[in-house]
Amino acid sequence: MKNTKYFMAAMVILFLSSCSDDFLDKQPLDTINTKNYPKTAEELVTVVNGAYQPLQWPKLYNLRMWTSDIMAGNSIVGAGGGTDGIETQNMSNFTVQPDNAGVLDLWRGPWPGILMTNIVLKSAPTLDIDENIKDRSMGEAYFLRAHYYFILARYFGDVPLTTVPLNSDDNLFPSRSPVNEVYDLIISDLKNATQLLPPKSAYGTQDLGRASKGAAYGLLAKVHLTLGNYQEAVDMITQVEGLGYALNPNYYDNFNIENENSQESLFEVQYASDGGYGFWDNENQASWASPFMGPRGANFVGGGYGWNQPTQEFMNQYEPNDKRKEVTVLYEGGPNFDGLPYQASYSYTGYNVRKFLVPISVVPSYDNSPMNFPVLRYADVLLMKAEALNELGQTSDAEIYLNRIRNRAGLNDIPLGLSQAQFREAVLKERRLELAFEGQRWFDLIRVNNGQYGLDFLHSIGKNNAAQKHLLFPIPQIEIDRNPNLTQNPGY
């Protein structure tokens, strides 16, 4: 879907233009009139496209999702120092309060997407349109709604559960539903998505990037792994394995702007040039990753704001000859970047993230980086299978999947005869390095051993403020003030 992008603006126009001539008497132009549902296949697809767009926003994958690696201890904020990124500094120092702007972003980010998926799922069954378009649109909506709720459940726990579009006559002050009920919906939605979505191979060039059957099975596997349903996770991964995915021979190919939506990609957030929108606007189509993570003062990329600087402790995790190191991180003495040598003085830690950078020779401006952001890769799926098999007591079988990732990185097989506990540590370390700065580490920390694994790790690297309450974020105070039925998470 690289060329179709996500048309939030078009979606809003759709709902306005579908009104009758007295549309000036309708609700304001900056809202969605949920009473005017799509009536044609074209309109339905437009709403579906709009349901993807919140993934692009800084509230989610354009900033907040990847900054979770800072909180997880892989990196520091860096940036310009002082109060630059203060909300992220507070999150990573575990001094976060209910008025934190980053927490508010993560709370608000998914809801517009959930609204649009609810509109699709309410209206699509009533339309007399091509059944393939109808099924695919509903499958995409189920996948996206599950994805948005999965983000909310992991960050906040109990959240309001809304499965139909709300109008002004509805209860606009919903209470939080228990997180187990949220997960029931997520699992149900993803099961529906696996049945309705086509395989990735069925999409033409214009539609690459849409949710597919493999993405739904892969995300469902991750949900089951999060919940400790290890056999169910293995079963879902077996379905993914039958759909033709493969590791890219070269780790770099996952971050090569010429190789997006590759054979290893199950799902990635699509970016393009700004499309005429302002860089700081929600409608912006360009990625923030390259300008934000590029080193300051190096003239490597457009922008170069110096965020997300890897720590020495993280760098110490690499084994000698790990090919992922030079792809993932800029370090003094490493390969040149676009012909330029890296200097440790470019960052506070001596390191910068490399894997998402687009050279200034390719994109000279700060506001037009078209690099997609990976959400789910086949490598992640294989590592999930290794972890789940080990938890089921099948450690020798699990070694096969872990070694496939290590061998691609140029590393030898792990030693034979590891205990279950030793293998668990090995696969979590491999996930840390393989998926570094892709927004996965925090979720690994908080799901293992009910989060105690994460607290122990954070304390070991000096983040002594981290406590049980920090496994969930506070509900933003401004939302509680507006909705008296919302309650606060314990400890805040």
C-alpha cells in the first residue's frame, strides 16, 4: 500500500460529502459523522485506509512505540539535552506521572483507528458489493482493531471496550473493562481476520502493506505468547510457516529502503514522502525515524536530532562477528555511513541507531523520509516459536529456530544441553539484539514472569526507580477529568 498511503483526510471528506445538501447543519468539519456510513465498495475501502493511518502518527509508530526501547534500557533519549524529550526522560527514569505527554499520546493514539474499524465492521455486512472486497475490508478491520487494543492492553491494562461506533446519543463516558475481556476481543478479532484476509502473495503492488492472513496469524501468536498460551502460539506460527515467508539472506535487507514489504515482512507501517502535508501534522506521510535518530552535527541524514542513543550496556551484548551490530548501530571504527566516518562525539553515549537512517544523499530534507517501520518480521515469529517450544519443555526442538536467527547473523549455534532457564535467557537476549529499537523490548520485559524479569533487568542496569506499578502506565489525568467513569491504575 506504499502508493495508496493512508488517507485519513479523504476519509473525513467522505463522511462529509455523503451528507445531503443540508450538510452545513451537520456536526463540525473536524469530526467524523458516524451516522453517514460508507455505501459503496470505494467508500468502504477509503474508510479502511483511514483506519490504518493512526499507526503512522507520532502517538504510535512514528515516535512513541520505538521510544519504548529507551524505557527498556536499550538506549537513552539523547536529543538536544536539557528538557528536550523530557516526557520520554521521565518515562525512562520511571518518574512518570498521570500528566505525562508521552503517556497521553499512547492512550489517545489507538482510539481513532478503533472508531474507524468499528464503522467498517458495522457497515460492511449490509453492503451489496463484491464479496472479496467486503471480506478483505472486514478482515483488515478485525486485524487493526485487535492491533490497536493489543497496544492499549499492554500499556494500560483495563481499558474501555468499544465495538460499535458511538454517536452523540450513546454513553460517551465508558468504564474500563477488565483486561481479560479485552484480550478475549483481541483473540476473537484475530481469528476472524485469519479467515477473511487473503495471503500476502495475493496482493498486487498497489496493495502491499495491507494486513494479510500471515500478519493475523503472526499477531495472534504474539498475543498467545504474551498470555502464556504456548501451544496456541506454536499452532499459529505453524500456520505462518506455511504461507511462504522467509528470512532475508542479509539482515540489512530488512531496513533497505529499496526492499520494503520484503519476504521477511509480515506487517510494517507504510511511509512515503510528506504528500504536501506538514511534517508535524497527523496527515504527514513521512517517517520521523531517520531525522529523529540521525546523529546531531554529522550531516548524515536530513534532520539529525540525535534521539535514541544506544547504551554501552546494550553494545556489550553483541558477540564478536555479529553482523547485526554494524547494521543496527553507528559506532566509531565501524563502517562509514554514506561514505562518512562516524565519531563517538556525535552522541552522549558514543553511539547512534543506524538501522532506520536514510542518507542525506537519498533524501536531503528532514521531512520526506519514506522508510517503513517494521511491526512484525518473520525473524520475530521464529524467535517466538523458539521461546514457546522451550516453555513447553521441547528445548531441543526450540534450538533449531533460535539457531536460524543466529546463523543469519553470522553466529554459531548455541551450546547444546542448555537447561530450560538457560535457553529462556538465550532467546530473550537474541530477541533483544535481533529486534533492537523496533519497539519490542519493553513488551518482552513486562510479559516474562509477570514482569519480574523486566524489573530484575531494569534494576541490574541502575533503573532502581522501576517498580511493580510501572509495568502499566497511569491513565492520563486529563482523560479521568473528562470521563468520571475512568479509574486510575494502582500506585499513581
